[in-house]
Amino acid sequence: MNLPKKYISYSQIRLYQSCPKKYYYTYIEKIPVPISDKVLLGIVFHSTIAPCLIGLNLVKSGLFLAAIYVKLRFLILMEL
């Protein structure tokens, strides 16, 4: 998301307070942050399951996706 130059979001302020170097690399140098395994799993899962659900018209209700999300979240937490 490209924000106006004079705009600073709350997450930017929080990042700067926690680690000024990370803020610098993320917002000034615009170096991409590596994706964690869990985020990658989520991206793969959603991109795989979405076309199937769209074909079944289950996406519109949102209930089926919510159930899958809860189950996936439970599995991820069990790995921790």
C-alpha cells in the first residue's frame, strides 16, 4: 500500500519504537520482508481452495471458509 509521504500509520510507529533499523529497511529502503512458513501455508491454502469453493458457491455464505479457517488455525497452533 502506497501512503502519502507525510502519512505514518500506527503500525509504522510501533515498528519504529520496537526496532528503528527494521523500520528503516522496511519503509525507507523498501526491502521486502521474508514470508514465514505459516504465512506461506496460508497463501497456498487459500489459492488452492478458493477456486474449488467458488465453483460450489460456498464462498458467498462464508460459513464454509470460516470452518476451514478454524480447523487450519487449530492445526497451526498444535504445531507450536
